[in-house]
Amino acid sequence: MDDLKAFRQLGSGTPGHPENFETPGVEVTTGPLGQGFANAVGLAFAEKHLAARFNKTDLNIVDHYTYVILGDGCQMEGISNEAASLAGHWGLGKLIAFYDDNHISIDGSTDITFTEDVLARYEALGWHTIWVKNGNTGYDDIRDAIREAKAVKKKPTLIKVTTTIGFGSPNKANTYSVHGSALGSKEVEATRSNLQWHHEPFHVPDEVKRHWSHHVDEGASLEAEWNKKFAEYEKKYHQEAVELKTVISGELPSGWDSALPVSTISESYCHMYTPECPPDATRNLSQKCLNALAKVIPGFLGGSADLATSNMTLLKMFGDFQRDTPEQRNIRFGVREHAMGAISNGIAVHSPGLIPYCATFFVFTDYMRAAIRLSALSESGVVFVMTHDSIGLGEDGPTHQPIEQLFSLRAMPNILSLRPADGNETSGAYKVAILNRKRPSILALSRQKLPHLNGTSIDAVAKGGYIISDNSSGNKPDLILISTGSELEIAEKAAAELRKDHRAVRVVSLVCWELFEEQAEEYKESVLPSEVTSRLSIEAGVTLGWEKYIGQKGKAIGVDRFGASAPAGKIYKELGLTVENVIAIAKTL
Amino acid sequence: MDDLKAFRQLGSGTPGHPENFETPGVEVTTGPLGQGFANAVGLAFAEKHLAARFNKTDLNIVDHYTYVILGDGCQMEGISNEAASLAGHWGLGKLIAFYDDNHISIDGSTDITFTEDVLARYEALGWHTIWVKNGNTGYDDIRDAIREAKAVKKKPTLIKVTTTIGFGSPNKANTYSVHGSALGSKEVEATRSNLQWHHEPFHVPDEVKRHWSHHVDEGASLEAEWNKKFAEYEKKYHQEAVELKTVISGELPSGWDSALPVSTISESYCHMYTPECPPDATRNLSQKCLNALAKVIPGFLGGSADLATSNMTLLKMFGDFQRDTPEQRNIRFGVREHAMGAISNGIAVHSPGLIPYCATFFVFTDYMRAAIRLSALSESGVVFVMTHDSIGLGEDGPTHQPIEQLFSLRAMPNILSLRPADGNETSGAYKVAILNRKRPSILALSRQKLPHLNGTSIDAVAKGGYIISDNSSGNKPDLILISTGSELEIAEKAAAELRKDHRAVRVVSLVCWELFEEQAEEYKESVLPSEVTSRLSIEAGVTLGWEKYIGQKGKAIGVDRFGASAPAGKIYKELGLTVENVIAIAKTL
């Protein structure tokens, strides 16, 4: 009750928009329109997937409906059409959506901008639809609609419920002025009188309490019933029960990380990738990680927005999650980046042990940024696999070449942006991503082949930044080259040349800024000693922000313009991302 | 022909995706899926609007169709559903879209993810639809479809054209392998033989040249005809012709900028807003600018994504652009931020003198980021009016409070991010936005009231950063406080206190980083002298990136976490954005 009284006040359980982790019972953080609906598609996906994997003919251990309420604004957003198209394609029969058709949005009547036939659109998307014409008081109609929706097992159902916004308020009902503003004391009085509600503010009559308290008993008995069923399940299906428990608890199977690939030379065992291993694109190295992880983590699953063969995200031992094969773990999101992100958030919050990854070209994080932000805000540990991470993707040109995306994600709270340079760092990035269950990770991966470098390491990635090579002593190099991902090779080669001129050069991989910032001052000082001001960064993206590490006296090589359509090598040369340029600028420091 | 031979090579006119300004005849920059379709809705909108304003019963001076081709990928993207819903609502009868229904996307058959009934969906969105079943060779069917589409005057038309991808290639047709890869010499040979095409590579037979050269004459004669018609129009409708010419040429009417509001005290004339003028939110000050500009700039028009009364973006002297009132200039985009951005891009490139603005909450730039980026890349000078620009929006909470958005847009090439502090700076920001016709502007505006400050100025905004107040001499302040927007007031108040302790304090407004960077070194040094290292920034957003201006020895006050639902004042206090905190930290510098 205190929370209700502190509506939209600092620290209350009733913030302006629902937030999971703030309020018990709130399953997803919504507010930005369309997100909650797409989350619901993710929740229903998770139920269908887990049911297919764990239910037995005699024991339905995963069995629930997913309900979602959405409004006119949600319906206008593109993300909801993307998510609805997927829900229809997948035949998510246990997803029931209530569309609050109240004809009013913030700017007034929806007639000014929204005159489409929503039900016909949903039918075209493969949904069953029902219209409840009196949503204000037609409780039996709503109950009937739910029954009908449950009876339709192969399609999701949209129940359009026509309502009056502000129902009961004699002067403000059916107007936009009740959308976001309080009624005001006079209109509250008029509404109470109109609804014949004579109790004090915040008083819940005993009759209402009694009615709702039934649900406590009902819930407790349902839980007891399920626990009993699960005990039986554990006895009969021990192995499946162990797996399902890890999905429910989120506990990672012990030793899972030893599955991470350490070398491309499969014949000879080695502790890490070395320069002798054949060069490879980090997107390919990523694929090895994905496949390795899916083998040992039961809840690991995911897919791409129609770029599986470019992002290299197919799990080879599994088929596609489809309407009739929901036990499979490859998700075909289609070209629907925004819904992909929000559906993944829904899957992640369904069960702590479900770890969804989703993939597209790095530049298209722009299409799904709102969902990525909600992933960060709602602590959904989604793994965002973003390949083609720079102008190095080449011929597709500036519309496809990320320039500012890495920085713009580094600026976002509670998300890790990792840009690994080779095999060791790619495995290390996945280790970080899997361990961080309360914050999502962005993996920025190359299209182009990269050599494995001496000095990189799986475990060092967890520190965010570390020394790759150094010929200085006493923590006093003449020069520090700082780089990430595909440019670390360039930094290394330049350092090798500069050392021939007897310069003491350190090369630092700053694979994840957020993790580096979390290290102890002493460690950070051991990597980037403050008295060394000759610093040069090289990264194929904007230089803005690099001042943090290069300081006022350092210099940055980067890309502060849109890219160009050309083979990768040519663009790198054109924009000065070369060993020669690093050497030339280093000599001015 | 050289350009064709240099396909996807540096500097050629045939980049990997079409780019305006790179290739003559390319009207919009597309590539990211769904954008081109939404651009087309903008182009058709512009035609309908200009036709309604300038056509006369006896003289149709604006009269063209808009054609667009879109594929399966475009159809899956949410943005295309948003744009199609608007096109249907607006009844854009001269918009004709060809949907290349080839059943193949990058990951293979569209059956794996895209099984909706597209035509039924478009019908639900208010479109006329036609299906051409043989799009490979059914030229007459396509011609018939266009004729039918033209005959339907009140609805846009979607022509679904079923085709075979890679038609003619005997072994690769109808597979995803012809989507993005070259056929290879063997398959090229087989295809040539199959199509009975026996010419050398890059040879255009005379017969083909002759056929196409008809279009040159046809085009020339259409142009001559239009010129003649326009000469007549100029005689008969002089005033309208003058206006239309500014729309076509993009030349701004002389003296347009004197319309910008300079004071809120309408009775007494003053050259600028002063502290005596009543405090106001910059979103309200923005509305005065919008209304003033619409009076003097014939091509100025725009709207909001269902937040007109929050963004304060209604043009009071105009009605709504609707199906039957297309001459009006308020655009009701609905909750469709992504399409709003891309439609605005289309309007902007239709005619240089059309200056569209579009609006939503600043945090929802995340929903439209891909369109904003294309605005920057394609030099569409759209004005993005983004209100509720910080945690200062208060109770709506973290999902609605931008934290990292400003910085993430500062990182984007070719776009100006402006965060004005008061009336003078808001007018100055609009002046910059209107003058920059080749790069878009983002205006970050406050929900909360702000005082007008001494020292701000309309013209100084064009320099990006300037001194607001200073009690130092010889360009050697003890301390520089750097701030933007709503926090400039805090900086000013803190400076006043610090000066009481005999400190020489300068306050700098860094209203637009991009413009400041473009100033001469001498000017920059006069504002931020490099020998003054005691610097403190205060801005209600991430501190990452501020190192650029505060240096290694400076400090930054900002917000490096998600916000919270509470009244603005409480959050500001909770997060240390207060005069007291500025003073306390300043004393450590």
C-alpha cells in the first residue's frame, strides 16, 4: 500500500513504467511501445521450446499460457508487426494478446493517424482473432474469448477489446487527457460518485480482499501440485530433470568453459591459439564458440536476422525451431532485428538458464537499439553477436559499415561491448558473455580474416584491457599503442617495426572498456601507466571518446566519416588504418 | 561504362548499395532494408502536398507518380509496415510499389520465417493490391498492373510480382547463392548460353541503345513541356510561382532568420531573451521557433510521433495533412518513429526547399536511429526535434530518460547535435538547423522550465561553444565549467558562488560539439585555453567522451547509470547534478 501511495516517487515499487527487479511480479521492463508485446512472443517461444524438450506423454512439466496487453500505440510500432509475423509463423498457440482498442492515443483520437483494419492484418499474419465489443463491462464476453483462444491450439490469438479510456470519469472518459495525467481532485470526486465508490482513498474493502485472497490459496496449491509432479519427473526422467533444473535455476554446468575452443589445429592439443594457427575471421571463430557452448549449456540457443551464413551463427547439431519442430535451437528471425532483440529479451527473462544469442551485421544494431537498451536496463543477459564490425566488411559500402556503433554502445549503461582480436580473445569474449547473466554483451566480430597474435589470452579478456607485447622495462615504455579487434594486428606489426629503432613500445588490447574500468587502479596503472603520455590508439571507428585513454598528448587513428564501397584493404589504406601510418604518427609522439 | 566495370570499387558510381550524391539519378540512399520503401512514402507525401498547394484547376504544375521496388526483406522489417499503414491512411494514390516476391532471402527460402499473407496485410492497411504471377517474362501483365494502379486514385497500390531470383542462370536460379555473390565465370557462361546472349561482356547492342535512347527525347520533350507550363503558371499565379521556386531551388527567403523569436516579453522589444523573461522549457521555446519559421519558409512542415502536445510541435496556423487536406502542414506520424524518420528523409530529398522536422522523446531516437543515420549519410537536412532530453523528464522513469543518446549521436558523422540552454540558444539552434541543408540536426530540448541566462546568444550557437560568463583576465581563469542545455544554469549558479571566494571562473556553453570542432584553433584556444587544466563538465548524460574537453586533470559530473522514476528535482539531487556538488568538486580542482 505504501508503494501505491508513492506512485512514481524515488525508490518506490510503482515507477512510471513497469520494471522487473523493481517490483515483484513484474516479469519484463516495458514502457517503450511494442517492446512488451515482442517480449511476450519471446516468453511464449520459450514455453513452446521447453515444453517440446521436456514434456513427456505422461508428464507435462512445462505448460503455461502467455498473456499480454497492448494498446493502439503498440500496434502502430513496427516492432509489433515483426513480432506478430513471427508468432504467426511459429504457431504460438498459447500466446493470447489483448488489444486494448480505446481509440485514443496521446495526440487524441486514433482516427488522425491509425485507420487500418488491425484484425484483418493479424489474420494475414496467421493469428486467430476475436473482437469483444464491450470491454468496459463485458466480463463474460472476455471470459468466453479466453476460452475460445485456448481452444485454438495452432495459432496465437489476438483479442481486440473495445474499451473506453478513463471509463467511469464523467468528463474525461474517452479523451486523451486521461492518458498520462492525473484526473484532479474534482474529477476524482465526480468519478467516485459516478461509479458509486464510497470508500476512502487507498481503502480496499474486505469483500475485495476476500475475493482476491482466493488466488493466494489457488496459487499455492498449483505450486504444490507442480512440485509433486516434478518430484515424479525427477524419478522417472533423471537426466532431463537435471537439465531442466539448470534451465530453471540458471546454474551453469560445471566445467562448461573448458568447452571453449582453444585452437584451430584440432590434431595437436595446445592451450591457446597461436600465430601458427591459420588466420580466421572472428565471426568464424565465434561460430566454433557458439557450437561448443550449445553442446554443454542446455539453455543456449539463438539465431540471426536472415544472416546466419554471414554471421556464422548456425548450431550445426540442431535443426530449426519451427512450428512443428519447437525442440530445435536455431531461431530463424527473418529480417526483423528489432523484434529479434525484444524476443531474445523475453526468452532470457523466461528462465535464468535460457541464454539466447541473436545476430546481425553490427551496423544494424541501429535497427534494434531500443531492444538492446531494454536488455541492459532489465538485466537480460542476451548475447548480441554482431559481425561485419567495421569498414573492413568492404564492398557493401557506407550503409553497411559501422563507424560510430561501437562507441555508441560503450556509452550505454550495464552492457559489455567486446571487440576481440583473434581466436583467444573470441573465446574469452564468450566466456565473459556467458558469465555475465545480469548484463548483456555485444560481440563485435570481423568479416575479414585475422591472424592469431602472440600475447592474447582467453582469461585476460575478463580484465578488459591488458598488455599484448612490450619491450620496455620498469613499466616505462616510450610509447603505448592501444587497439582493439582487427586493428590489434596493425598495432603489433607497427610495434615490431618501431622496436627495430630501439623504441620501447607496449601494445595494449583494450577488448572491453567497461571491464577495464572495473579493475583495481593498481592494475590499470600497470597497463597504462599515467606518466607515459605518448599514446596512440588505432581502431576502425570514431576517435571520439579515445581521449579517455590517450589523454591530451596522445593521438588517435580512426574513422571519423562514413565509409566507402571498396575492397577492405583499399578502404583501410584510404583511411590511414595501416602499419605505415601508425609508424609515421608514432614517430611524432 | 567505366563505372559499371568498377562495380563496388573505391570512388566508382556503382557502390555496393545505391547512394544519392554518388550516382546521378539515384534519388535516395538505401540498402538497409525497408528504408527505401519508407522514403518512397515520403516522396509521394511531398508530391501530394505540393500538388494540393500549387496546382490550379487549369494548371497541374506538380504531378508525378512515385515508384518503389521492395523485396521480401523489406516486407519483414517493421519500418515498412509503419510506412505502409501511413500511406494507406493518407490515401497516397500516386504511390506504386512493386514487391519482388522471389521467395528467397539470404538464409534461403522465405518459408523458414516469412509465411504471412502479404497482400491481405496490405489490404488491411488500406492499399489496393495486384498480383502479377509471372514477373519473369509477363511484361504485359506488369504494364496492365501499372495501368490498374494508376486508375485507383484514392489508395496506394502494391503490385506483388512473383519472380525467380537469378532468372536465366540454369544452376543458381531460385537459390540464395545469387543474392550477394557473383555467378562465377562458368555459371555466367551457362547463363549467357541459356538466355542466348552472345555479345561480349559490357557490350550494349545498337538495337538496345536505340530503344533506350527514345527515353532521352521523350524526357527532353516532357521537360520542355513542363517549362512551358511553368512559364504560363508564373504569369498567371505570380506569388505561388515565387513560393514554388523556393521549394524547388531550396533558396531561403531573404531575412527569414529575423523571424526567429528573441524574447518572451512580447510587449517590449528586446534584442534577446534576458534573465528577466519568464523561465520556460526549451521544448516550449522550440514551438515558438517552429511556428515563426513556418510563417516565413514555405517548405517548412513536420510533426511528431504521437507526442505533438508533449514535444510542442504543432504549427498553430495550419491544420493536419490528411487524406482530404493534403495542403496542410502538420504531420500526424502516429507512434511510428522509424518510419517518421525515413519519411522525413524522403520529403527532404524530394525538393531542396522542403524542410521537414520530426519529433519524439529524445530517448526514442533509439527507435529511429537507422533512419537518422541515413539522413546524415544522404545529406537530408531533416530537423529532429527531440524533447524530454534527460533525467529531467522525471516520473516516466528510466525507460524514457535518455542517458547515452546525446553522446551516441555526437559520435555519428555529418549530423549536428545541439542542446540549447535557453531562449537565445534555442533560436540559435534553429538558425543552425535551417542553414545546414546538407546535414541534419538533432535538437535536444528540455521538458522542464529553464531560466534565460546572461551571456547566451543566438549567433554564438553557430560557433558550437562560447563563453557565457567569466571573471578572469588574460584568458587565464582558475577554473572552467563546461556545460550544455539544462545544466548550464547549474554551472552559472555554481560559478557565481565560487567567484565569491575570489576564484576566476569561466563558464562555457558547449551547445554543439561538432560546430565547435570546426572553429579555428585560435578561437577554440580563446574559449578553452590549453594551459587551463582545471576543468569541470556538467551534463545530465554519460561522462564518457567528456575527456575530450576536460582533459586528464579535469572532472566530469554526469549520469553513468540508468535513471529513475521520480520528480526531476529529486533525481537531479540523487545523482549529484546540483550547484552544491559542482562547488564541492570544483574545490578539489
